[in-house]
Amino acid sequence: MVLIADCTTDTTILVPHGVTLDGNGHTITAMHPTAGHFMGAVIRNDPSATVIYVTNLNINGAFTVDACDAGNDRLRGILLDGAGGTVTNVQVVDIRQGTQSGCQEGNAIEARNFDANLNAVTPRVRVTISDNVVRRYQKTGIIANGGVDAIIGRNIVEGVGPVDFIAQNGIQIGFGATALVSANTVSGNNYTPNTFFACGTLIVEAGGVDAKPQDNSFPATNDPSANEKDLCTFHKGGNYNPFGD
């Protein structure tokens, strides 16, 4: 699938199994349909696809409706759900519902692998997310959850903080996922109330993560674009290098 010009969409674009979506440097602008609001991912794998590839693409959100959705209807830029593959050389901007939504959705790039009961499943999927730029997401810039083994590297991840309406996270690894997280530049995740933390990198109930702070780049604490915390860990699961069979 090769994009031959800039285009718009008001519904999810499905990528079939084993196929590469090559944006060829063009932009997909996602907007609300005539009735209702945009729901789900802008780009995702076809439900029958277990591996896809997305590259050389710009995705822009043009959303104004602040409506919280759940499950598959949650807003995402690119979603790999139960599928491995790669997301490379992609820019994902403004995956958010207006400018001040507190809905817990709006992830720029997400890989997940769960069963119907939200347990991490096997076979695990392998995902490489590298050399991308994600900006002004609503909740999370790059996320890997569940039965996912991920390499996340050389990405620029920029939140919109400091803000008081949502606790953003730059990169999240959680709930059984493993990852090597390195050479990323992460900034702007700052929640001003003291009820929750916003994190540059969030590791929660992971299967094993190598995400050393010195291997990634964060602004100085006195920089206006600083993260509230650069690294938050809740059961990191030990160091692990994905794909190191």
C-alpha cells in the first residue's frame, strides 16, 4: 500500500497481513465523520493480520469533540493489536480530542497483545518502533502492553505539558511486555496537580525492560519542557534485551 498524495479519512484504515503501508512522505489527516466523532485508530492491522509494517508516513489529527471511548474505540494514531511488525520513519501529531481532554486515550503509537480477559497472551509478538516523531498526543506517545517484545529506539516523543487536565506519559511498557528502550528523546510530560505523576518513561508490571536513563535523553529539570519524572517504575521485571534468542 503506497500513498500517492495527501489524503483525509474519517474512519480507520486497515492494513492486511504482511503488507507495508508506505506513506511515501505524504500525510493522512484524520477528522470527524459528518455524524458523530472519530473512534478507534487512524491506522491499524486488519483483525486477521498478525504482522504489518508502517513507514514514511505523516499522521495528523484534526479532532475537536471531547468524548471518552473504551476498548477498540479508544483514539490511537497507529495500533498493532495482536500483531507484530515495524513502525519506522513516521510522524504522528495531534492524536487528541481538542486541546484539554482528560479522556484516558489518544496514544500516538500503540502495540498491545491481550486475550479477552486482558491477560498477556502467547504467542508473543515482536515490534520495532524506531526513528519516529510523536507530538501533542493526549495520553501516551508510544506504548507496548501485554504479550509484546519491543525495541523502541531513536524516537522523538513530545508531550504538551505542563498541564492540569491529564497525566501524560511519553513511553509506556506494561502488563507483561518486554522492551529495549534506548536513544529516545522524551519531553513535555508534566502533570501539575500532585495527585498523579506524569512520566517520561513509565514501566508498570512489565516482563522485563532495559530503559536506562543514561541511554535516553531528557530535558534538564529546570527546562520548561522537562518531564515531571523522567522514569517511573512499578515492577520493572528486570533487564531484558528483546529478540536476544
